[in-house]
Amino acid sequence: MSGIKFTPGSLYITPGAAAAFATSGAGDDVTVYLIRHISGDWGDVDEHDRRENELSLEHGWRILSAYRMSNGTRFWIITEADRSSTTVLLPVEY
């Protein structure tokens, strides 16, 4: 997908996600995943969540993307419904 689908607001990363990125290896750059998120590439979500994200773009609801780092660590990127902020976090930090 190309083009920005929404503005992410203020960007945050939790301590756990920051530590995971710091130790994940050279190929993992959080910026690349943020670009995927705001471009509508929702990553490893099921079809139901993909449809929910598409509806969220239309209706102003929360948006969730799920990705894996090269070492297998799962993480989420969540943009709040009001688009005021986007947070990168590990699922255990939710």
C-alpha cells in the first residue's frame, strides 16, 4: 500500500518495546514499522482485524497493527481513536 492513511499524533514507545528493538538486531527499525502502520499495512492481524482497521479509518476508531521483529518478538502499534497518539508496545504491556 502506498500513501499515508492517517496521522499518528504523538509517538510513544514503551520501555519493553524499546528494549526489544535495542536487542533485536540491525534489521529492525521501529520507523519502518510506523510507516507501514500509517500506510495501512496492518501486519500480522487476521481478516476481522483488517476489516476493523479499515472501518476505523472511516469512523475514527482505534487502529491496531501487529508485527514481528526479525528475532520473532511480537509487538503492536496502536493509534488512539482521536489520532492524538500512537504507541509501540509489546502485547504483555497492554
